[in-house]
Amino acid sequence: MLRISLLRVSLPCSSSPIFSLSQSHLHSKLRPQAMAYTTSSQNNNKLLFRQLFEKESSTYTYLLADVSHPDKPALLIDPVDKTVERDLTLVKELGLKLIYAMNTHVHADHVTGTGLIKTKVPGVKSVISKVSNSKADVLIEADDKIRFGDLFLEVRPTPGHTLGCITYVTGDGPDQPQPRMAFTGDALLIRGCGRTDFQGGSSLQLYKSVHSQIFTLPKDTLIYPAHDYKGFTVSTVGEEMLYNPRLTKDEEGFKNIMENLNLSYPKMIDIAVPANMVCGLQDLAAMPVEATSN
Ligand SMILES: [Fe+2]
């Protein structure tokens, strides 16, 4: 098992997870069922969290950092090439030290920003799953932990949209953010999911992935997807288990839906996938102009 451990310092957390958990439990008992899984701010003053948006591909990029650590180590999940300048400016303004630029999968709708980030910030390591067959500095597998300061992300394989899809989940423990946060890529979107007709996709596999790797998390786990096309920003496991129009169906019903979506050919796929297969290591100068500037 690969362990990525760079900066580990234990610092006290001023908020008490036990107190807050019992408080939210009390509240959830008083609320009607449909209101039981509300989103809330992180009960962990170590974590700095930002959700960023790229409007052309409707992609979310997530910035996470351990600000209780003297170095303020940070990581970016699913950066987009077009918004790298914005992301790196924010990292700088917040005084963070970017250590990882990670992807949930080989994207077909945009070019990853990891290559560009590596040219601009020496020392940053690109991260993607080993199963994706892509190039990156760090190739991750099931149960690996990605550590940044005293915080970590768990690696949960969630294939089905692509063969190498990963869901990153914040650590389980009293000194980790509560409620937990799951960065689901395209495996689980808010009230939807990624298509399964390209890149080694399989509707059956996606159904199993979501049910075994995401819906088994605590119901108040926050869902942060790679995209949203309707203006949603966050959901919860409990909410998607109740209201996701695809994944609340049985396996056969889900398969039927996915096989009859009649979606058009992804317009960026022929540019984005070859670039993203060399995730973080692409020779930017040798790439077609469209791949870096569009
Ligand atoms: Fe995707």
C-alpha cells in the first residue's frame, strides 16, 4: 500500500467534534426527514476549503489545505488548464504551499491543469489512479492515503464512468473534518452521474461503485462532484440516496436509463483525453494549440 506522507504535525483543534456531532444528532431528531441531511460548514479549523468553477466545461476544482500546519500544505482536485492562473493566484494570496495537483479521472471535456501547474510551481506532484493507465508523478490505488499536513484523503476506486475513476474522501477520525467530504468526480453528480458510454465505461460497474463506495459513507457526508450543470454546489450521501433519479433505481433500471441517454459525442474528447493521459507530464510546447489555449 502506498502512503504519501510529507508533513505530519499534530496541532490541537479548538472545536470539539464530539460535542458538535451530538449537537447535530439532536437537531436531526427534531427536523423532518427531508431536512435531515443539511450541509454545514466544516467542524475542523485545520481545513481550508474552496470550491472553484470553470464555466465552459462546468467543472469544479477544489482547493484543500491544512492551515494549522506551519507550511500550510495544499492540494488541488481537478484543476482545469484555463483557470490555472486564477487557482495559483488564490493559493499564493492565501499563503499556501501547493504540494499535489490531482485528478479524479481522465477527463474528456477539458484539459487538466496539472501539467501547467507543474511548470509554474516546481515541486508540485501530479496524482491520478494507476488503473487509468495515465502518466503522473504519483499513481494511486485503493486504500492509499494522500496526506497534506495533519489531514488526509482516502482513495476509493469508483469505476464505471471511466475505468480509473477515483473518489477522494476526507479522513475518518476525530482530528479530521466533520462531516466527511467526498470528491466524487463524475461517478456521482448531484441528482445525476457521469455517462458510461466512453473510456471503458460500464453502467453496471458504476452502479456497484456508487452503492459500495459512496452510499456506504455516513449519510451526512458532503458530496462534491466534478461538474454541475444546474447550479448545484454540494449535496450529501443521504440526499442522493433519497433523490438521485438514476441511482435510486435498481440495477436493471439504472442500466436502462444509462443505455438510453442518447448523448452526443463529447466535443472535447479527442483533444482532452490524449492530453490528460499524460496527466501532469505533458510537453506543453509540443501540444496542439487547441489543447492548451481552448
Ligand atoms: Fe468525466
